[in-house]
Amino acid sequence: MGNVERKVYFGNQWVRDTKGEWHELTQATFTADNTARVGYRKDYGGGASEQQFFLRNCGFFNDYTPYNQPLERKPTGKKPTVNLDQLP
């Protein structure tokens, strides 16, 4: 189904350091797999839309995103409420 475009959004992403402090991820780098790097297909893309990153591929669109592109999204400021210390 390579003719059907797929798009996914990623928002409110955080990491926790070894001291238990949460840090919001607002910067990323758009990378590519070998299919994109050798040029078999160029219908791939990524970016930021408000407070979310997005990835898209397939569908034969022409406005692809060059890989190794830095991306930045707006922060949400909403820290996770999960207690990781209680997980098995």
C-alpha cells in the first residue's frame, strides 16, 4: 500500500534523568533509513506542527524533507504523572 500516505504525530515527549528530573523534548533531528538514503523513494517527511513532531511517508508526494534536518516544537509544559519507581 505504498500509494497511501501515512502520517503520525508525537507530542508531549519527556525523558527522566538519573536524578529523577523530567526534561521535555522539544528538539529532534529528522533522519532517514537506507531506502531514503539511496533514493529509492522520496516520499518521506517530518517536521513540527505547534506542540507536536510529525513523520509522514508513502503516497508519492513531492515535498519531501531533507534528512538530518533539525526540528523544534513548542513546549507543552505538561510533565508526566507516571511514577516510574512503581513499575516492575
